[in-house]
Amino acid sequence: MKSKHPTLPSKNTVEEWLFGKIAKPHKEIGNKPICPYLMKYRKQIHIQKSDDFMATADNFAYLKDTLRLEAMVMYGEWMDYDKLYKIHNRINKKHKKQDVICLMLHPDTEDPPLPIDNYNFTWPILILQKQSTLDKARENLRQKTDYYDYYDDSDK
């Protein structure tokens, strides 16, 4: 019997997508990467397969400073968009005071914020990162570049 979901990706596959597709410049957004600061923090990003996203998020929140991590990309069991969205919201609510924000990407996302075809990963993932670092990067991009001109208005 054929599975309706892709095979669980390897850590290397996630890494190739992150540092290839997401970190490379795209002509559709003025030859900028989807995440302009990704390569700057490459050594401070951990990729983790997880059977328990909440527990893994807890560990990131408590250990990120000790381990000098800026972000963690989590992937694990297949789940539908709604389940991933609920976990994403729970993590954001629980860890907001610990300088953590959770972003989600799901293959079933209908309206990506950027005008780039197929940049969503083929598997549901959560990205945890330091909120303070993200806020500084966003402010720098707003002040010094046209990066946000390429975003859908609802995502600015």
C-alpha cells in the first residue's frame, strides 16, 4: 500500500533544503535569500528530529543560551496543518517570556508570504529561534533594504 505522505526526511535532506533553498538568493525577491541572515547563524542552528515537539521546544528554550544556539529546526512525525498549527501556538504561548518564537512551515500552506514557487519543505517543520535576534534582523531589513516589499501585505 502506498503512503499518501512523503517519507520522513533525513537530517541531511532538511539541512540541504535549509542551507540550499532557503539561504540562496531568489530572483523573485530581488536576488535575496528567503532568510537573509541564515548563513550568518549557520553554526548556531541545530536541526533536530523529534518525537515530542513540546519537550524539544522546552529543551531549546532552557538551553539555547548555554549552548549558544540562535535557532532550531524540528521535524518528526507527519501531521496535518491544523495539528502543527496548534503545537506552534502552544510553543509560542509557553515560551514567549523566554525569548523564543516558533514559526511553522507545512506543505499544505495555501498562501505562502513570498512570491516564490515551492519553497515550503515537503514535510511539516517548526523553526524555533530567539525572538530578540529575529526582531533585530527584521528591523535592520526594514530600515536598510527593500526585502519586505516582496511580502504579501498581510505578512509584513
